[in-house]
Amino acid sequence: MSVKKAISLGVGIGVLFIIVLIIYGVTHTFNQTKREDHLVKGVDLSAYQGDIDWELLADQNIDFAFIKATEGDDYVDTKFKTNWEASQKTALKVGAYHFLNYDTTGKAQAQNFIANVPVSDQNLPPVVDLELYGIYEDNALPKEQVKVILDEFLKELEDHYGVKPIIYTTQRIFKMYIGTDYKDYQIWIVDLDNAWPETLPNGETFTFWQYSHRGMMDGYDGDETFIDMNLYNGTYAEFIEEFF
């Protein structure tokens, strides 16, 4: 090989190397920005979604998942243990939720949740699902009565897990039972009608927003075709800083 050819080849390799570095830098910067600043999307699910392929589910542009654990003082979701263990092997940030029952004490319900959900600082805080159901849809209990149950449940969980639970509820139930109380608790609000609910009815800011009950994803085979979709009110960097 002549000296001129060797020099030309060296210059060509050098230019190619620089181009590769530029492409890598741009790509790395883009991925870093996406990781830190993209909308933080997640799902919540239960036994209704059937058997779940957690690796497949996690690979569909979601960052977190809340899994139903318990209800009342004795019910445990039939898929909770399997879902919990499998979800821990993914990159998703995971939490568990309890559906609050109005027929038993908050303490008894907390004991049911505590008996089934491990303590871990690697997971999202526990969630209490506050809704109206069954006979209570048309005959809602007075706020004072619900408050006794809810307060007892929240205290037991906070004492056990060392963090304040998140309260999940609808706009209607928020107005009925939360109001200006519970300002120290993060709220996961259900609002299917607005493009982005800037604030809660009491003027506070929500933490999570359930924006759809009719999401469709790959990775589950239950009787329920749809899956609930949610967003965190902030960037991924803020999400990690807030919870981890």
C-alpha cells in the first residue's frame, strides 16, 4: 500500500469514527432525555386480566403497574401472588392496592393487606381504592362513617410500611369523602372526561391520573378485554425522585 493510500485510508477511518461518535452522542442524548422527561404511563390490573406475560407487558411503553392485592378483611385476589412475583422481575415500578369495604373495620382490612403484601422500598406505596359499590351506589354512607374506616386503614398501613398510602378515587367520591381532608396524602384520581385534570376539586394537585378504562395491550388473556391506563403527573426523573 502506498503512503498516499494509507493516509487516505486513515483519514477515512478517522472521519467514520467521528461520525459514529456523533451518532452515538445524539442517540444517547435522545434516550437520556426520553428516559428522564417522557410521559410516565402505567396500568392497573387484577385477576380479571387472567394470566399475564409480564415481560411482554413491560415492553409496551409503560413504566409502572398497580396490582390488586386484597379486598375487605378476607379476600385476596387470586392472581396477586403470581403477578407480584413475576412483576418484580421486570423493569416496571410496581405497587399493590386494596379495595376498601364498608362492612368491616379498617384495621381488619389493613391486616389482610399486610399479610399478603411484602414490605419493600423498591416498590410504589400501597394504595387504597375508595369507591361506591353494590348497595352503597344508591345508598352512600355518611362521610363520618367512611372516615372512621378509612383513617384506621391508612394508619395501620403507614405504621407497617413506613410511607403514606396513596388514595385512589373518582371525582365524585373525592367530593363526598375527601374534600379538604387528607392533604398529606397523594391522590390517584379517576377522570375519564377531561383531557388533563389540572387540579383536584379541593384545588390540590393529583399524583396519578386514571384516564381510561378501555386500554388494550398485549400480554394478558383474561375475561376482561380492556386494561386501565394511567399517567403520573410529572416526568420520569420526578417520578423516581418522588418514590425511590
